[in-house]
Amino acid sequence: MAEKVELSEMIRELRAQLTAAAADGAHEALKFDLGPIEIEVTVAVTKEGGANGKVRFWVVEAGGNGKYATSETQRISLTLQPTMTGPGGTATTARISGAEVDGER
């Protein structure tokens, strides 16, 4: 079975990739505003028992059965609106820029 990835870890990696893309294009003449990001994932929900129990969302590989039964998974859609922290802590529109990479859409 593939390694489990928490939903928060997936979003953290997405943030890191977008931050790297913005830094790579910081000095490019052509810039792109980053619009809403729509993500659809299948997650397995687990709940740990006890007084400090937590609910966790694990991203499930498409088509993977693993130990999760179909009835224990949920499909969720998230729309993220990326912003950058500007001078004085104000939120500004995120921008991505850089040279086109082969296969990029």
C-alpha cells in the first residue's frame, strides 16, 4: 500500500510549490496572477479515540483499494484563494511567473 498523506501535508506541499514558482519568476517581465485553485481529492477519514482524539483526513490514491473500503472514503472539493502577504501585512493577489516549462499547461 502507498504511504498515507494527510490532507494538510498535501496542501502544505502545494503551498511550497507555488511559493517556489513565485520566487523563480520574481524578476521576470511577464507575470501571472494566481486565481482560485480547485482541488478534488478522495479522502479517508479516521478518528483516534481517547480524551485527545483527533479526526484526520488522509488523501487516498485514485483507484487504490488499500485498507480503506469504499464506504469509508469521501470525495471532497476545495477551492483555495491564494494571497501573498505584502508590506505592512496586507494581503495581495498572488502572482506566478517564469519561463514556460515543457509540458506545462
